[in-house]
Amino acid sequence: MSLHPQAKNYVQWMIKNNIPPLSTLSPQDARVWDAKVTDLLTKKSQWSGKIENMSVPAPGPHGAIQVRIYAPSRSASHLLLYFHGGGWVLGNLDAVDYPCRLLATGTGRVVVSVDYRLAPENKFPAAVEDCYNVSRWVAENAAKIGALKEKMAVCGDSAGGNLAAAVSLMAKDRHEPPIASQILIYPITDLTDSAYMNYPDDSSPALTRADMNWFIGHYIARNDELRDQYASPISRSDLTGLPSALLITAEYDILTKQCKAYADRLREAGVHVSLAHYPGLVHGFFTLPDVFDDAHDAVNQIAKELSNVR
């Protein structure tokens, strides 16, 4: 279908407000613009649940990892870890505060949002290791934050979806923590993907070829890392035994082809896979619920998926 009216309005708003292309900015300036856009397009909302900021200890010299915990009720519930997007370069806890509230309310789970280290200051695999370490710590200390470690799920959008997929691989390889489900929202699964090299920008106006090259260039230090299974999960030869997966995709997104390819690989390995595709929408719609009505539908899809996790 043609570009959804809300997606068209979003793209026009970006043009009207002279939002500069990522490829023209330094990482520091890009973070300022990214935070500004998110703030302008997100309404301030009330929430009846509990929110707590916490420091999670991490091995090595890098210090603690900051997390934000959303508890929708006083009774213990299962865990949902959330890794924000932003191409491993942008984003923070505040950028996904509203989506995390919606997820906590919609799923009834305790949501733990992770403020992992960003590139280029901290290149691959810093972000993956941070997300894995938080996942392991949260599973071991679930009772301390009023949660149950059984049926734990990992979730993320874009680069955060990449991290959720990578953490699922790491957990299998390192035999902990037990992850029951992975929710991958238009994830980056293949850093060597040649399909997007000639992808027309008007078919992915919210994430262009230049954007992808900018992100990957800041995240990866060496070319051989592009095929590392924790950077490009689709390069993994054996995907058997991984958690069930829900993949959420948008029609006008440069990543949709590789998302579907990863879904196919998971199915071939015997992993249960669900796919929720949104015609007419663009990359990034999930984290802007005040702009895209279907972001709320996607939360419902996630809640439905997690309610069936065994």
C-alpha cells in the first residue's frame, strides 16, 4: 500500500522542521537532535505504576549499568527486558520511557529498560555485553525487584532488536540466563546485508542507506566483526534451541527484508516464530505512540505473544 497518512505526516514534519540527516552530524550532535525530536513528538503522560532507577553491577572496569524498572502493580510478575534502538549510537532511558510504560501496562510484566554503553565511544561488543550482563543479573535477582525469573523475555527496537537477538544467542551459548521469548521490533540482523545498498530512500524515509552506513561505521571497529554472530545474528550457522520469537516489521523500512530472512532462518531451525507486519508504516513507528496509532496495536501484539509463552 502507499505510505500511511501518519507516516506521511511524520516525514513531512521532519522536512518542515529541518531535521538534518544523520550522516551530516557528529554522534554528539545527533544525540541532541534525536532527543529533541522524541521530546517534541511525545506527550507527557501520567502512569499509575512504579518506576525506579537502579545501578546494576557489571564485571570489568566499566562500572555499573543504569536501568529503569517499570512495575505495573504491586504483585510479582514476569520480566521483560527492553533494549532501546538508535543504531547503537543514539538513545537512552528517557527516549523509550513512554513505550516502556505502555509495555508494562499492556503485558502486566516488570519491564527493565537498559542504558547500555553507546558507540563510537564504546564499540562492539560493549553494548551486547552490557545487555547480556543486565539480563543475567536481573534473572538472578528477580525477587529483589518484585519479579519472577520464569518466562523472562527480551525485547528491543532496531539496534535494540539486534541486541535482543544477540543476547538470546549469548544466553544459549553461556547456559544462562533462561530466556523464554525474544521480541524483535524491526531488528538489524545482518550488517553485511547487500539488499539495502541500492534501496531507494523514498522506500525507507525514516532509515536511509546513509543512516545505516553511519550507524555501522560508528559501531564496528573491524570489517571481520560485521559477520560476528553477536553483531549479525543471521550469520549464526545453528539457530536451534533459541527462544520463541515475535518479529514486528514495517512496509517502508530498509530492514524488513533481512527481518523476514531471519524469521525464515529461525523457523527452519524449529523455533516458533510469529510475524506482525504493518503496511504503510516506517521504521521507528513503535517508539512514537503519539504519532503512530499502530504502536499501540504492536504493544497488544506483544502482550498476546507473551501471554502464550510457556
